[in-house]
Amino acid sequence: MAGLGAWNLARAALIILLLPRSLEQCGHISLSAPIVRLGDPITASCTISQNCSRLDSESHIVWKLEAELQPGERQQYLPNGTLQSTITLPHLNRSRALLSCCLHWGNSLQILDQAELQAGYPPATPHNLSCLMNLTTNSLTCQWEPGPNTHLSTNFTLKSFKSRGNCQSREDSIPDCVPEDGQSHCSIPRKHLQLYQNMGIWVQAKNALGTSMSPKLCLVPMDVVKLEPPTLWALGPSPEVAPPQPGCLRLRWETWKPSLHIDQKCELRHQPLLGEASWDLVGALPSRTLQYELCGLLPSTAYALQMRCTRWRLPGHWSNWSPSLELTTTQRAPTVRMDTWWRQRQLDPRTVDVQLFWQPVPLEEDSGQIQGYLVSWRPSDQAGADPMLCNTTELNCTFQLPSEAREVILEAYNTAGTSHPTPVVFLESGGPPLGRLHTVARDPHSLWVGWEPPSPQPRGYVIEWGLGPPSPSGSPKMWRMEHNGSIAGTLLQENIRPFQLYEITVTPLYQDTKGPSQHIYAYSQEMAPSHGPELHLRHIGKTWAQLEWAPEAPELGRSPLTHYTIFWTNAQDRSFSTVLNASSHSFVLRGLEPSSLYHVHLMAASQAWATNSTSLTLMTLALEESELHILLGLFGLLVLLICLCGAAQLCCRPSRKNPLWPSVPDPAHSSLGSWVPTITTEDTFQLPSLRDSSMPPITKITVLEEEEKKPGPWESNDSSGTCGLPSLVQAYVLQGDPRVPRIQPQPQSGTSDQVLYVQVLGSPTGPRPGHYLRCDSTQPLLGGLTPSPKSYENLWFQTSPLGTPEPLVPNPEDDCIFEPLLDFPLLQGLRVSGVEGLGGF
């Protein structure tokens, strides 16, 4: 903090040096307090003297806190002509800040004066004051915790005095101890101390905002003395002293020389070097003995030992722990039980080759370290030491014995001695065998071996396992002895790997004999088939194909097949599949398309994996020409049948027939009376005028007279178009505009589309048979979608606009042929009516 304040002051000084000479000594800042409590308000005023050359009526003082502009509260001219501006910062939340008084100079803002603002907290009370008398430096060292940061420069002072009582009264003052900056401890030299006299000690903290003191500590310097730790040494062997017992350590130590006149007590702790065991503490040890034998440790184990001491019978502080001393305990004879197993092979009638195996089983947590094994045999007729058969560090031994030997001795040894001898008796095979030996793979690295216990119950079992054939015969095997004869299985986890064939042997052990060994082969995890069966095409047709394959022979170490899957894909990359059981050897693909290409492959799957076989590409047969004709014929018949059904439905429904062609009456099956409405005396129709736009106009009225008459005013002198009509007849009326010129339609190609119009001719009174007029015209009898004329629209004439009848002249272009009425037998008795109204023409 002090460094930051000095930098701000240096910066302010540099700014002042850079000011124009005309602004030097122009302004001055006054503060209400140079240091305030953090968060409290602070007031400052800036005064500009009247002799400032830049001061005028328009001058305005500007405040800046660091780089931020601050609004001033008020600005006024004092009676002496100076300009003064005041600012109040309501909350100073910065521990250090630079306040600037500025004035506009041209286009820039010039700083007239600057002041450093400081804020912080009063010092907290120091706590946890403690003191130690250090005999090495011969001084009293005290330390404390200063408390939270005050953001201000705070000075700590260690104060003390001598006292005869309980520090209630002061006798002699002791010079103050001032620690270095940033430190919270201080040492009082020995020359200012009375080692066995009370002292009052406290810490004072002081800064610009206040002072605080810690609680007083009253003590005697020698009561807070802290000794230096002793030095540990191993106690070497001595002819006068017996060697240490197994699990014991002997050590000695030397106390710190300046504390030789002080009675001390010490503590010892130890910890094994290997592992993560915690420290074990041994009770107080008298310092006068300077040696100690530590027992109850693990034999043949390395330990780390440390010691510390303090004043005995008087107050004091424990010294630090001494540097570690590493020692190793002595060994003890092995305390183990030997599980043994053997294999015998007859070399000749008098010699047997024996391969002996053993496994040491610790009987205690600390069974002693084993350095080797001894195998010996004592003949029954020989006294003295047993002849040595093996001395090895391995867990097996091979030796030869006479055929009559039935027992050997096995021992474990180390530098401390040998274990209890274990007799190995070679049992004869004579017990009952096991029942139903089986295995189950739990995972790729374990096998469960189960059996049915025989009767009587064995005392134990020996389980052997190792790689089966085709592994070498000399490959090592694992073995285990189970001492519980009632179990019916065990889990093998040692040296089990996937995809390996293991030979497992189980032998029951009885009291004086053993049962026959039984073998079984097993995998912890089998491999997938090496390859799938080869796929063949046996027969093929237009929509089917028969496939076949030969199943592969079972392979050793390969998982048996569980199912097949056939996949086939057509030319459009549509895939199909089916699953078959493992006993299937053929399959027929159905639903194929003729003359199509297919890709087929077979996948053989087991519990372990799946393997694809060779792929097969086939093409179905094409259809024959006769089959193609049959299919086309059937398709044509189907289309024809659909067309006939549609036509029948269309003809049977008038609503669907009328929109396609007009309904033309058949003259042979109708009467003319039904065509022309019968006008009775009771029915009177009001004929509309030709000017009525809502009435369809009359196209033509043809009047025929039987006897020759003079042409009236409405008849044409050109009789070439009338063909000399013999009688008057009621004509059929067509709708249209008579004033529009008629255009003769062009004859169509062929005669199938012509409709023959027929005009019936007859006399209303004469008994002679009537005639008919046939007109060869291509115009339909009823036009397009025009409905049949209403009864009031079948008019012989229309009224002209002037009110006089206007005859309708027949078209001379009509091609009319008159023939006798004899070809229409049904029209011979037709009575023509409705001509009475034509008499006025």
C-alpha cells in the first residue's frame, strides 16, 4: 500500500511539473480528512487564486476522481476574489484514489492540483499470542495473528514488562520489540529476560484510524522453553548382550547438549516403511536410560523411528520430532502349513520318479519370511540325519525314491530356523470316484468346476488345471487343495485366459487313500468359427431359387453354431433376410422376380461370434414366349372387361348418357301426337313478341298446300326451293335467329354421323294418305344441349315489331325429297292437328 501511495504522489508531482507556467500555484485542494474509514464520506475544496491569468467570469472548476469526472456541489467567488469549488464524495469505496482539480485551458483540461485519498479500517485486535523460550538462540520468541487487512499502513509492537506478582504490577520495563514489515513474530533477547520471573507481554497494533491491543500474556520464560529433539542411534550387537528376539529392535539416543541439566521425558513412534500404516506411539521414556528395546513388531520388516522430548515434572513444550531412524527387525522361523501334492512314475521295478508340489499356508499374520525348502527321506532301517533330497526356493521338486518308500519330510527355513516338519505320505488309489464332473465359464478369466461328492465324504480335493492338448506335455500346471470335503465345486481364477483349452483334473482325498483322478476339458471363452460354410445354388426357377450348404465339422476351441442367417439383395438394393436354425442345410428363396439379378450370402453365428460365408450371385430364369402371350392375353381380357363394365354402367343410366349425345326420338316407336302439344279450347297461350329477348326465336316455318294456289305476298316467285309441295302440313320448328344467314355445313367424312330430318306432310280433311319429306342434312335434329321446345315456343309465325304477322320463308338451300308415306306404316293413321290457325296466311 505504501508503494502505491508513493507512486500516486510521484505521478501528481510529474503532472504539476508539466503544467504551463501561467497555471503554477493557481489552485490548491483542501481535504476534510486525509484518511477516512472505508465507505465514509469525504469533502474536498479547490481554491483558485485571483492572480491566476486564466481566471475569468466564465471559468468553471472540474473535479476528477482518478479518470472519472465528478460533479461539484457548488462554485462561488469569495470576497478576496478567489474562485472556490467544493465536492463531497458520499461513499469512498476505494482504499486509495487520486482526486484532481481541473480547469479548462483552451481545448484541453488542465490539472491545477491533486490530492491522494486513503480509506481503510482501524486495526483489529491481535489474537492467539504465544511465546516459546528457545535455548538455541537464547531468546524469547512470540508470535500472533494480526487479523484482517486494514488497507492502511499498520504498525505492530511487542510490549512487555517484568513483574513480581501475577503481572498486576509493573516492576521493570522491557524495550519494545518491533517486527519487520509483513511479519507477525518478534524475539526478545536473553539480556532483557529474567528466566524465572513473571513477564507481562502483549501486542499493540496502530494505524491512522486507531489503536488496538491484544490480551496480556503472563508467563515465566523457562515455563515455555522448547527443547531441541534428541538424536537416535541403532544399538549394535554386543558380546555381553544377547541378540534381540524376532520382532524386536534396540536403539539409543543422545539429548541436546544445552539441555543436559534439564530433566526430560521422551516419546517414541514407529511406522513400517512399506505400506500406508499410521504411526504407532510408545509411552513416555525416561531420558536417563538413553537406550530402549522395542518389541512386538513384525519380523523381518523395516521400520522408521522418531523421538521427541520435553521438560520432566515442569511445564514446557514438546520438541520437534527427530529425524527418522530406519531399522529392520530380526527374522523368526517360518510358521506355515504345507499343502502338498505329487505325481509318481515307475522307472523300473525298484525305482520311482516322484514330482512333489507344495504350497505354504501362513498360520499367523506374521509367519516369518521363507528363504528356502528342504525335502528329506529317512529310510526305516537307517538312523541319524535324514538324507537330503531337495534344497530349493521353488514350490516343487523332482527326485527318485525306492519303490517301497511311502513318506518324505518337507520343511521351510530361514536364518532364524526351520518350520515344523510336514510329512508327505504317498497314498494309494483305492477310494470311490467323483460323480458327474462338469464346468461352466463364468467369464473369460474364470471357470467353475463342479462335481457330485462321492460317498463316503472325502477329507478334501486336489484340483489341477493347465493348458490342454496340443500344448507341450511339460507345460506348467496350477493346482489347489480344498480341505473341505463337503463342497461340490470351486472357482478357478488363476492363470485362466480366453480362447484356451484347459485340462482340469479333480482327485478326491480320503483318510488313508485317494480316489481316481477325473479329467475334463473346457474353455473360459470359445472363439468364433474360423469360416462359414460354402454356399451353393442347387436349383433355380423364374421366381425361386434353392440354396444348399455343407455344415462345417466342429473345431476344437470353436463355439458350436447356433443359427444361420441368409441375406439376399436385388438389383434395386432392397435387402431381405431370414434366420434358420443350426440343423438347416438348405433353403428356398421365394417371391423373386423373373430375369432378375440377386446377391446372396450366408452368415453362420455362434454364442461367441458370427462369420460370413462366400457370397453367391444368381439370376432367375426369364419367362417363355408362350407364358408371355398368356399374360398379355389375360391382361387384354381384363382391360376389355373393365371397358364393357364401364359402357354398361354408362348406358344404363340416362343421367350419364344424355351429356354424351342427344336423345333423338325413334319415329318407329312413337306418335307424332306426342311431339306436338295438343291445344284445347281451355288452354290459351299468350304468344310473346319477337322483341322479347327471353323467348328463343323461330328459325323456319314451312307451309305446304295440297292444291296449287297463287303465291301470296310472303311467298317467293322462285319455286325451285319449294319442290311443289302437295299439301299443307304442320312443320317442325327449329330454334334460331331467322335473320342470321344460314351456312350450309360441310358434309362430314362418311355417312354414319348424318341424321335424317323428316317433315310429315298431310291434309287435315282429305282421306288420301299423307306424304313425308326427308331432308338430307348433317345438322342434328336437336342442337347441342338445347332442350326440347316448350309448348308455347312451337309457333307457326311471330309478330313483327309493327304488329303484323311476318312469315318465315323456308331456306331454298334445303335439299328435300318427297316420297310416299307408304314406308312409315305407323304414320299412316297419324292425325295432323293444329293447322286451323294457318288459315289467315
